[in-house]
Amino acid sequence: MINAPLRSVWERVASAEGINDEMRPWLTMSAPRGVGVLDLNTVPVGVPLGRAWLRLFGVLPLDYDLLTLVELEPGHRFHEKSTMASMRCWEHERVLVARGGSTEVTDRVTFVPRWGLLWARPMLARVVREFFAHRHRRLARYFARAR
């Protein structure tokens, strides 16, 4: 639960600055070439946007996400279906729900590793679960400092 109104939380999670702040210090993500500033409110739905590079510690290219937003309910929900260098399929759905003056943030992530990484799926599932818990903590901390 994020102690901030839904509109404020959406503005944060839909922006490149907010996305990267959630992922720090472990990762950052670039905008695909030609997209300019990544903002979920302005990207086309159903169109592959290009490679968004994931950089370890903000520096070392680790993987890329061939980013495609397949559904968008501005202010409430997005659903990304992509491929990555390491994943045949990566899906991330984020839903925001107002709960009084706070906002509930729920992420659903599913993935299928590429053939060479299938053996690592249980470990990858744990890493992804912990990474999204980290993202939620960072988001909550941001709004706690903003108050």
C-alpha cells in the first residue's frame, strides 16, 4: 500500500524517472531508440517500441526488453507483453486501486526463459519476486519522503 493518492502514484509509475527510481540501485532502463522520454501515457498501444536496455547498476548492459504495451487504462493499469534477450516471453501487468487516500499497487509478472535458461526458472522466479518487492518498497519510500 502506497500512502499517496492514486493520481500521484500513477504519474510516478508511468514516468521514466519513476520507473528507474523503483529499480535502482540494481537496474535502470533506457527508453527505446526514437521514443524520446518514456512515458506510459504517451506510448502507442500494441506497437513494439524497440529495445529498452536494462543496465546493471545503471551502467553495464545486462539485457534488453523489446517493449510492447498491449493494454493501457490511463491512471489505473498497464499490461506489457515483451520479449527479452533472456526471455521468450515477459508479461508485466500493474494495477493501481484507490483505497481511501492511499493506493494499492499490484504487479503480476509471468515469464518464460529462453531455452538455455529453463533450468534456472525457479531461481529467476525468486529474483523477480524479490525485485518487485524492492520496487514497491522504493515507491513507498518515495512518497513517504514527499510528504
